[in-house]
Amino acid sequence: MTRYGDYQMEIYGAGLAGVTSKFPMTFAELRRRAELAMPPSVWSYVAGGAGDELTQDGNAAAFGGWGLYPRMFVGAADRDLSVDLCGMSLPSPVLMAPIGVVGLCCQDGHGDLATARAAAATGVPMIASTLSADPMEEVAAQFGGTPGLFQLYTPTDRDLAASLVKRAQAAGFRAIVVTLDTWITGWRPRDLSTGNFPQLRGHCLANYTSDPVFQDLVGPEPTTASIVSTWAQLFGNPLTWDDLPWLRSLTDLPLIVKGTCHPDDARRAADGGVDAIYCSNHGGRQANGGLPALNCLPAVAAATDLPVIFDSGVRSGADIIKAIAMGATTVAVGRPYAYGLALGGTDGIVHVLRSFLAEADLIMAVDGYPTLADLTPQSLTRIQAPAV
């Protein structure tokens, strides 16, 4: 078992030699410094949400409405944070959520590769986005022994969708994550204010330009304009339940459906042959005025026996612990690792992930929860949530 909490002793030990961490230790400082490090247009895209961002802010604030009971005389000297997800044995319940412009968050413009290297260094799987600055094969080659998952934005052209999935399987990805809530972009005032839609500028389309089906659709002698035009016509597929058998037929890899926040949808997806449910509202980026994703998690988790991935609003190791107690099998971190990437590339991501895991591990130690199975809904109680 990995003793994730020992990361704090590395930091204290360095402090004895007069060396303090070059990376922030709080989310607020991480966010502040990342804003200074990113171009304004990229910052708006990564940090912004839909509408007045009430749902985005509510995602994070929702965790403050729950408190974990401490349990004594447990002797949690050793903690087991390992988990099985769709046949993947993982050392911890943490994943890196797909971020469509993570390539642009790194100073060298290759953030997808840097993120994959962080996965290799930490054992935390990366869910690689379709919208990548580098082809999926090059990203997967950086994973080392850590499993990777491929997130599919399902195009309207079924041959292209099949090609993307086939390539992901051939590259060694261990599961396909189909995002359901982004066939069209939501109303995003920050991006509208800067007039910035990265893909319309030709950014993060490497998985398309490297795909033989897409190449045939663009035609010979492609230009940036023809690539973007073809992509824009193909990107958004408003999937229905009638499409699920087709999606299931594309691969024998585990199929995970992302954006599921209603228990009826979770049950129907399970009946349709998916292998895991991904409870998420896209971090509040796609639709304003909805429920915090955390509020949806307990009912979604109770609806089926399938594993549940959760994201949206995760800002700390404490948040990870609470989501596990509320029924998540694994918890995906999004914006925080993108901020770490902006500050220090792979090293910045590694710091963020190790910090979150250290806090989660130490909470389990202090509060008496030796295993993830010990974290149940009865471990939590409602408290007064702070004002957003």
C-alpha cells in the first residue's frame, strides 16, 4: 500500500534544509498563480463556466455542506486506497478528468503529453480527451504502466467515431468514456467576451488531423480553414438511447457514459450494456442553473451495481473522501491539475495529485477509516454549507 501521506514529510524534510515548495499548497493560491501563468483566452476557457457560473460555483460549495464523522480507537496506521475500476487495479481512487484544451495549458503547447507523463509518475490514470494537441497514440506512449482511458466526443460521422475508438484500443487505452453533454457548447460568457473558441482557431485537433477517415473527409491538400470547417460540421452528435447499442458495438473495451446525473438514466444505461457510470455536470461549464453534481451522486450510485466515476467541483483531498463516502468508486480531478500544469508542467501536476492524495490519506488516518470501503453514507452528516 502506498503511504500517500508521507508526501508531507518530504516537504517538511526539504524545509529543514531551507527549501520550501515552489508550488502552492492551497487551491486558492494555485488558482491565483495559474491565472497569471496562462494567456487570458486560455484562462477564460479553463476556469470559466456557463452563465453566471452559479452551477460551477455550486459544485465546489456543495462539498462544504457535508462533514465526516471522526471514528476513534480504529488504529488506522495503514490505509488502503486501492480500487478496481472495470478490471483496472488502481493504487488510488483518483483519475484525471478529460480537459479539451489541456494541451494549451502547458508552456510548450504539449500539455497532453505532460499530463500523460504525470500519470506515469503517480499511477493516477489520465482520461485523455478527443480534443488533444497531440495524437492519442503519442499520448498513450507516455503512460508507462499506468492505465489510460480515452474520452470520446462522438462525431456525427459514424465511420469517424469507429476509427477514433479503434485507434484508442490499438494504442492501449483501457476504456472508452463517451461524453454525453457536449454535442453543443453551452453559453459561456467568459469565452464569448474574449471571442475565443480554441478549436475554431485550429487548436487541439490532432486526433482528427491524424485520423485516416477525417483525412478523407477533408480531402487532399488540407488547410487550417478546411480542417476547422470539416471538424465543425462533424463534432456534435446529439445522441439518443437508440444510439447506445451502436456505441456498445464499437468496442469490447469497457464503455463508460459521462454526464449521467439522474438515477433513471443510470439504470437505463446499465440495462444498455455500459460498464460504468460517470456522474458529472462537466464542472458547470455546459449548463447553468442545474444541481451541483455532488447532490446527484448518491441517487446515481444507488441506482445500479456498476462502478461510478465522479467529477465536478473537486478541489481537495477532503472532497475526494466525501465523494467516495457518497458512493463514488473513483473521483476525477479537473481544473486543479490543469492549474498545476500551467505552473510547472508534469512536475506541477504531480504536486497537485500528490497533495490531494496525501490529504485524503491523512484524513483517513486521523478520522479512523482504514479502507475506502469504510467510507459510507453513514460516515457523513449534513452541516450548514458556506454561502457561495
